Amino acid sequence: MSSTEDEEKKQGKCSDNDETDGGREADGDANGRDQQQPKASLQMEALTPTMSPPAIIAPSILSADFAALGKACSDTIEQGASWLHIDIMDGHFVPNMTFGAPVVTKIRPHVKRPSSAHGTGTFDCHMMIAEPKKWVKDFQKAGCDLYCFHYEAAISSTAAETPADHSESRTSPKDMIRYVHEQGMLAGIAIKPDTPVDVLWDILDNQTQEEAPDMVLIMTVHPGFGGQKFMASQLPKVAALRQRYPNLNIEVDGGLSEATIDQAADAGANVIVAGSAVFGAKDPADVIAKLRDAVEKRR
């Protein structure tokens, strides 16, 4: 499933800094990191991003016209969007509900499937749900290309594989990633603002390709509702990820617009989710182009 570029992305590690929010010293490891790194915080100025992957603009259809959702999706791709970001909320993991796999099934024919991994037309399904493994197969059948589950859900949910199943076994982030890959989709992993980024190190440093995520999503608002204020306090997580993993697709979601894109791009984000900034614009194509340019000129 993965291309050579994807393999390089998953294996690419940068050894310059190995710090987390706690400012801990990094120990030497098999990847060749220095054994005695000086203590440092995740301040933006201390983490200058290296070359990142190409810009990917993924408008969130939660802000689209639901009365004409299929057309809104196809129009947005024609206006220059790379992906469509599809927010799935179950009312349990987050205090809001959106829609499920049947809606994804209906809008899929309006947007041509990507010809390659990460390509134009990718359906980036952001699964803000309490039992992410139960819904993998349903969303694969509906036309999802990238299944992005939450770390917080994966460490507290069951290994049941369908909505009707019951299991006493627990799943895990690595198990989830492997399972999503087995269903033929790309796998993303997301963290909420209150979750420290260093929980991802063990997952991203994993040398088993089937258990390595294709993307990391850093929430720049608390998940559950649109229209929240952008949380710049989350950008050090992005910068830390970019420094350690130069080839990783890093997505930011929440409060992104022309007013905040420069901060996100400076930190090293290359996958940009924007909802009302695109769908509420007089000229969505112009906004998409400006978001893309802000990322590209910092690569």
C-alpha cells in the first residue's frame, strides 16, 4: 500500500532534538541520537522546522452546505483543495454529533478517488468516536481513504471490529494502525490539546511499518465544535514533531484561517484543515491558494 515516499516518511527521524513538554534530557538510542542532550523547552524559536512534505489543504465539510453537500464537496476540490476533511462525532467521545458512514457513501461519487496515496480527492475521516475500531470496516466501504482516530480513544476502547460486536479485549494505537492498514486505508492518529505530544514517540519510532501512522493530527481547538479560537499553545507540539520526523504529514485542525496560517506553517504543519475560512469565503479558491502558499514558501 505504501509508496517509497511513504516508507521514507515513516522511517525519517531527525536527531537534533528529543525533548518533550517536560524538558527532559534525551538518552542515546539505536537511532543515533546524542546521549546527553541539553535540557530545552518546546519553544518555537528553539525548534526551526526542516523541509516538510508538500502542502495539503483539507477543508472541513462540517462548514459546508448540508442541503447540497455533494456539490459542495466537488466544488471545493475544483477550487484547489487537496483533500476533504470529514469530521465524525458520536456524542460520546466529544459532546456533539455529526454524521456517519452513510453520508460518506453518498458524497463519495461526487469526488474522484485519489490515484495514489495522499492524492487529490482523499477523504480524510477524523474519527472523534469512543470505539474507533468498530467503525473501520464501515468507513472503508463508504469510501474513506485516511482513517484518523484519536490516541485517547485507542487506549481506552475495545478490540470489537463491528458495531454489533462485544469484546473484552482492548485495542491500542499500534493495533489500530495495523488494523486500518489491513483494511486498505491510510492511518492517522490525533491528539487533543490536553494530551502531551510525547505519547506519540513510541508509536512513531516503531520500526514495524504496518504499525506506523501515515499522518499525525494536532488539534488546535478542543474537538467537538467548530468556530473555536485557534490555540497557538499547541504549535510547539507541531514543531517538535517536525524536528524529529521531517517527512511526516502533520495536520492541524481548529481555527485555521488566513489570520493563523503563518503560525501553523512556521511550526511545520503541512496538512491544513480549514472549515468556515474556506466554505464561508466569498472566494474559496483564493483562500485555498493563500493557505497553500503560506505552507509552500516555508518548506
